Amino acid sequence: MKTYQLDCAQISSEGDFWQLYLETVRPDGAEFFGRNLSAFRDAISGGGPGWPGECRITVVHTENLQRQAGQFFNGLQRIAGEVAEYSGVSIVFE
């Protein structure tokens, strides 16, 4: 299984996070990925644009992101928990 680490130490916005995700994971259909939480849920649960393939994504150093974009970060955590059982994508926050 592929593994990716998203180091969010320098990330402070939703846009920054999506750029990091696309550059690190290089998902299928990246050019069509909507760069929002709804598109991310669709991508990791159904294989749409932004699908990373079956993998484990570890998200680290999230303090700044939580402080600057807390609602967005909470949404990421919620989606990770909702799709973990059936999507083939495991997202872990450390």
C-alpha cells in the first residue's frame, strides 16, 4: 500500500492544503479536482477526480492549520472518519 505524508507545518489555509495534497499525492484526475471538502469526500470515497488510490495518508504538524483554518481542519477529520471503513484510503492525523 502506498503511503504519503502531508507535512502541514507551513500550511495556514485551505488552498495551501490542497496544493500540498496535489503536489505530494499526485492523485488521478488532479486537473479536475475541485479543491474543496465535498470534492475530497467524493474523490476518496468513489474514485473521482483527486482519487489517491488505495493508500495511507498521514497528516502531520497541523497546529497552524488548526489555528488558521479550524473549520476546514475539522471537516477533513470528519471525512477521514466517515470513509475509513470502505474507501481504501486511510487518513491519520498525528
